[in-house]
Amino acid sequence: MATDSQSAWDKCLNIIKDNISLQSFKTWFEPIKPVSLEKNVLTIQVPSQFFYEWLEEHYVVLISKTIKRVVGDDARLEYKIVVDNNTSGNPFTVSMPTTKQGNNQNEEVEAPLVYGNSIKNPFIIPGLKKINIDSNLNPNYTFDSFVEGDCNRLARSAGFAIANNPGGTAFNPFVVYGGVGLGKTHLAQSIGNQIKVARPNKTVLYVSSEKFTNQFIESLKNGSVNDFIHFYQLVDVLIVDDIQFFAEKGKTQDIFFVIFNHLHQSGKQLILTSDKNPRDLEGIQERLLSRFKWGLAADLQAPSYETRLAILDQKMYADGIELPREVTEFVAYNIKTNVRELEGALISLLAQSSLNKAQIDIDLAKKIVKNFVKSISREVSIDFIQKTVCEYFNVPVDLLKDKTRKRAVVQARQLSMFLAKQFTNQSLKSIGKFFGGRDHSTVIHSCQAVQNLIETDDEFEEAVGQIRKKIEMSL
Ligand code: ADP
Ligand code: MG
């Protein structure tokens, strides 16, 4: 039996690691710190209330079984929640099982600013509780049409939880971040649309940060800043898209701060999107950034091949179109970075075929996709990939075809296979041929090994990035 908290927790981690995906492990278990082990009570420290709730909801069985195995049958787990929001509030402790606590901030919230003495509010009419505000939501952006994949699982499920209980979860604010065209707007609006269906009495408002800024400037000109503030303070669910545009706009940030505080204090839901993790946003006031940390920031990643295929299928289904399987596979395979481009390729394909009355086949798909992906026209050769990788790792190219199991060679071999799969259209079988006739399952295994290493080893990830750049430059 383990006797100190660190070794007990290490043992638990070893067991847990084998039972969940690496990504979940990194997200939910690596940030945990063991605090103490006294008698049968193991105390672990988690970074937020949300974190604690998520563990309880998703991993309670696994965790309790594991600690029983490690600490003994009468083991108990206690959580200590230490929220990092730049204040010196006291951490609080929750035992398991327990009822859920309220929001997690242990920071005092400034009262909203009041501009001027009298507040004129055109929207509050006695006897009329709710006003009718157009939500500005696109009705097509729903959870049903938002395909789930590893790339968006956390963000999607947190969004779903919010839609079912706006303002009532610990994910407030909810910040969805990620690169262009990965579905931030779609997901944020899905939450709004879902709330409108389930709770028609809630006022949902979607606004881009640019529009918000322009409205504010307009209100400054008209002397109606108070009305502007009041309007926003009336909503139950406020979705602000692309908050990175608030950068360097100090006055807009001041006003947003006021509105944010008011809504948050009144238990209203805030949903924000950003092109970066909020902690990396520049030109945004610290007090706003620290508030963004109160809830949950979840990222959207580029979708995997399988998810891209599922997205194409979903779009075709929605539009009542059918395409030959090899065409969708070709498009999904070659358009990798961005869902918007994926859709764009599909639309061009349909447009071209109806304009020219051409059949949608793989040749047409190749022509269209070429416009979206520059690299497709000049495919890089596997020989070149092998040469580039071997130069980087200083390994003789011949050894890639050899049986050598030396670590450096294995790594170079696996990485070359991985890049061959990414940069060429060769089948796994023919890729294997370039490596001394290895079979396709070896190629699959190698790609998986490289993917795992990229996720766990920063130095390796950096190396892959540099090699990839070299290959891309040759195109
Ligand atoms: P962002 O706001 O991140 O730039 P959008 O939300 O505008 O991206 O998404 C771009 C396009 O891709 C939209 O048409 C959206 O419907 C679609 N899209 C993105 N992610 C998904 C997904 N997981 N499932 C279905 N469609 C998606
Ligand atoms: Mg967007």
C-alpha cells in the first residue's frame, strides 16, 4: 500500500493512464497535484470548480476504483480547489461525494459603473418583463449540424452543458478558441439556438465584437452610452464573437468590462470566442483576461481525416446531395486545415459540375481541390521526404529500408512514413514499399507512434515542425 500522497497518486496515475485517452489524461489528470494522504483520505488539488465537476461527472468511477486499489478499500478522496485568478483568496475544500458548489471565483467583483446620474432605459416598460430582442443567430448553426470529433469534444460537450443550464454551470464565461474556420461561430451559436428552443423566455443575443465596438462608438456620438449598457445588461445569454478584435480598444474594453460584470453577477451566461487562447491575447486589459479565466476556455483543433469525412457527409446529407465515395474521400484527405475550406471545395465541386454539366468524379475533384491546396499539384516524393528527415536526424537514408532497430533510425523511419502519409497520395501499402517492403500495418503503427510522440514530446514536435517546413518549401 502506498503511504505518501505523491507515490499513492503516481500509482493511481499509472492505472488511470491505461484507461483513458492520452489527451484526456493530459487535460484532466496532469494538472492535479496530490496534497496529502492521511489515514485513508487522499487529498488532491485541482485548479477550478469546473475541473472538479468534470472529474466527478466523467471519471468518478474510474477514480474511486483506482484509489481503492492503491490506498485500500476504505479509501476516500478529497478535492482541494485552488483557483488561479491572481488574488489571494483562500482555497476551499470539497469532499467526495458532495453536492456541487456555486461559482468558483474568490475575487470581489467591482460594481458596474454608472454613467451620469439619471439612467434612461428605453427598454424597461413597467409590467413588461421581457423585451423582444432579435438574437442575430443563424438557425443553421445547431448542435445537430455540428459534427463531433476528437478535435472539438470538450468544447462541444461543455457547450451542450451550458445550453441545458445557461448561467448555471461553472463554465461562465465559456471561451471557445481556435484557428480560422474551425467552427467557433457555429458552436457558439449552437448554444444560443438550443437555449432559444428549450427556454423561449430567455433573451439570447449574438454579436460580433466589431459590431459591439461600432454600436458603442455610435452611442458615444449620440450621448446614449447608458442605453447601450442597459441594452446589453438585459440579456440572459450574451455571445460575443471574435473578442480578439477588442485588442487595443481600451474604451470598448471598459464598457465590455462593465457589462460582463453585471451579467456575470446576475448569473447570466457569457459565451465568447477568440482566435487564441485567452491567456495569449495581446492588447486586452488584465482585468478582463483574469475574468475570462473564471469559467472554461476550450479549444477547437483542426479535424482529423475521419471527422473531415463525417463533416462532408453531414453537409451532403443536409443538402440532399450524393457524391461518389472516392470523391469525398479525396476532398477530405487533401483539405486538412480548415472546415470552411472543406465546405468551399464541396460547393465549388457542385457549382462546377452544374455549370459545365460535368460529372462529379475524381478528376473534377482533383481540379477543384488544386485551387484550395497548392501542394496537391506538385506532390512531394517519398525519396525527398526520407532524405529531408535523415538529414535532420543525421541518419543514413539506406538504414530506413533496413531492419535496424536503433532508436534514431526507428524514429527517422517512423517519421518519414508519417510524413509520406501526409504529403503524398500513396496508399499505405505503397508507402511501405519505400521502407524495405514493410506492410501497411507497420505504416499505420508508425504513424500512430509519431502522433503520440508529437503529443507528448515538445522537442520532437518542434523537430517535426521544422522538417515539415523544409518539405513545404520544396513544393
Ligand atoms: P470560425 O468561427 O472558427 O472561423 P465557423 O464557425 O464560421 O468557424 O465555421 C466555418 C464553417 O465550417 C461553417 O460553415 C461551419 O458550419 C463549418 N463547421 C465547422 N466545424 C464544423 C463541425 N464540427 N461540423 C460541421 N460543420 C462545421
Ligand atoms: Mg467565426
